[in-house]
Amino acid sequence: MIYLISSQIIEDQYGNQREVATERKVFANEFTVTSNIFFNADAGGLKPSKSFEIYSFEYRNESKLKHNGVVYRIIHTEKRGDKTRILCERVIGNG
């Protein structure tokens, strides 16, 4: 199970803006990040650490996800029929 995280900017009555995150729980299959995928992404400056597959209808272009309490940034998605494979890297710091 993962939580897909979407965010939006909310403006209060004084015009102050802040980011508000919303999490949605979806069931996912976890896959190993192969060395080929890792090294190809690393050459582009990315550090993939997790890969998941979910039903395509559940993915709404979220930019982050949470798994086991750890936040990851989604760096690549690939639709495979009725499933979508998500590749992500761990977020360091505030996320």
C-alpha cells in the first residue's frame, strides 16, 4: 500500500499562500529497481530507489508518494495497459 500525494497552493484571507498536501491510499505492487534502470537514471542525476505498479485509473499525476512513512518524489511513470509503473526517489529534508 502507498499514499499518493498531491499538493495545491491555498491563499488565506490575507493573501498569504501555503502549500497543502492531500494523501490518497492506493494498493500497489512493489518492484525492484534494476541496476540498468538505476544507472540510466543516475546518469541523468536521478537516484531511483523504489518502483511500484498501480492501476492506471488510480494515478492522477501526483508528484510524490509515501511508503512505510517515507516520502518519495515520482521521477518517472510508464503506463502498461491497465497498470502504471511508478519510479521514485527518496525525498531528503522537508520534501
